[in-house]
Amino acid sequence: MPEFSDAMETKESVDHSQGSSSFEQILPARSAAIYREFQAGRVIVRDVWDSNRSELRANPLYNLLYNHLSHFRTFYEHLGSELVFNETGAFFFLKESSDDESEEHDENAFRVQVVLLLIGRYFARSGRDLEYLGRPDAGLNEQDLAALADDEEYQEILRAARFEKGLAEALEYLLKRNLLFRSGAVHYFLSSAGCYFLRELVREFEQS
């Protein structure tokens, strides 16, 4: 089973920054915003949900990382971390270079996997293609959330992963990591990163 922080990474030989990796060319406020996202345990995805316009929009932080990839890789390397670019899922995440990432890291990865698998299992059982989980006009609706919350088996799985407050807490866990977006009061869909991790989990499960 793949880990949240061990996604297949793309280490391109192409330097997207084209030599423009000096600190003078990147606003400190933008660099600090990226750092805060990573420190909060989030991935930085290419497209984010704009609740005001009810649509996906380009993420300026993703574009900044992509266009100055060499600069930011070197920067985080000096901080003792590794900036990983996952081209398939269109997202960046930060990985500690020292592989000593503690029990907390392992637990976070496990909890992400549990919630994604639970959502994927429910969605597949309902006869829908998993790809619809990543569409703003599809995803999980009010009826889906009610069915998940009422299923005792799913609730037991969530409690085993230490989501004592159930589904709401589990969804919030993914929201905080940019693996899930809320597109309405009772409507959610997976980000490109969330879809990627779910596909990898399903692939591993099918091969096991």
C-alpha cells in the first residue's frame, strides 16, 4: 500500500526556472506562503476550488513552484527537506530528507489512506466510476454523506483510525491537506492529489 508521502515523484532534468532562481525574482511573501502550506502538512495542487465563483482556478503557488523548480528544490534541500513534484497528480509536497519521519508521520499517512479507501469503496459499491470523485459536478453529495455516516461498518473503520467524531472529522482531515475540496455545504470532491493517491491505493490493492 503506497504511503501518502511516498507518491511516485517526477524529477525532471528540465529546469523550469531557466536560470531565474535568484531570491530577488521571487517575492518573499509568496515564498513564505508556500512554506506555510507545507508546514501545515498540505500538498500544493495545480488547481484549487474557488467557492466564490464555484469553479476550479489555477493555483498561483503551484505555478510559482513549477516555474522556479530548481530554485525551490535547492532552497528546501538547504532546509533539510526534499521538494517532490508529482506530475501525474499535478501537485507538490515536502518530504523530510532524513528518513526519520517519526510515528506521527506514519500515522498521518495511514489515516489518509483509510479515509480515501473508505470513500473509494463506498463510491465503487454505488456503481459509479471512481473518476467521478474528482469532478466538481459529481463527487460526494448529501445522500452519499448520509449513507456513509449511517453505515456502522464505515464508522468502525473510522474509529479504528482515531476519527472519534466520525465522517465529519475524516473529511476535515483531507480538506486540511488539500486532498479534498468542499464545493457546497454538503458536497465534496477529491483534488487531483486525492484522486492520484486513491488510484495508487486501488492499484496496490488489485495487485496484492
